[in-house]
Amino acid sequence: MINYLNCKDKTRRLFFVKKLKTITYLKAFLNDTRLKFKSRFLLKVCVEQRVLRLNNLSISKIRNRCTETGRPRFIITFLGLSRAQFKKRASSRFLFGLQKR
């Protein structure tokens, strides 16, 4: 179950980046005044259709998950660990340079 959730989030991230690139390129063509008006209009219709299809694709739907447990809450981003795993690793001294204050 944990690997499934992490895989699902990873594929969502990749899909989001891929679709964001294509929409960005299409919008760049829309702003290009060297193209004819008719072709820019067709591109505008194409972009609007793509954006309507991608309404359920949002960066906010992507969850950061712990790489160990798959827990979606309280993730320390630069390590990719949840609070509990961070505490466990820090107390067993797997994370160097940390001191308890």
C-alpha cells in the first residue's frame, strides 16, 4: 500500500510537469505576433480545451509522503521523512550534525 501511494504521487508529479510544459509552450505561441491571427485563434481553442481537461490536475492534489512509511502529514521536505521517522533516525544517530537543544 505504501509503495502504491508513493508511486501514485510520483506519477502525478511527472504528469503535472509534462502537461505544464506543453501548456506553457502553447501559451508562448499564442503571444507570438509573427503568427497569423487564424493560427493563433486555433491555438487558443486548443489551449482552452487542454486546460478544461486538466482541471482535476493540480499541484495541490499532489501529497508529499514519507519515503519510509508513506505518511502524508508533517513531512520534513529536504529529507523526505515524517516527524516520527526523523525522530527515530536522529535518536539512533543516522542523521549527522543534529544536536538536541
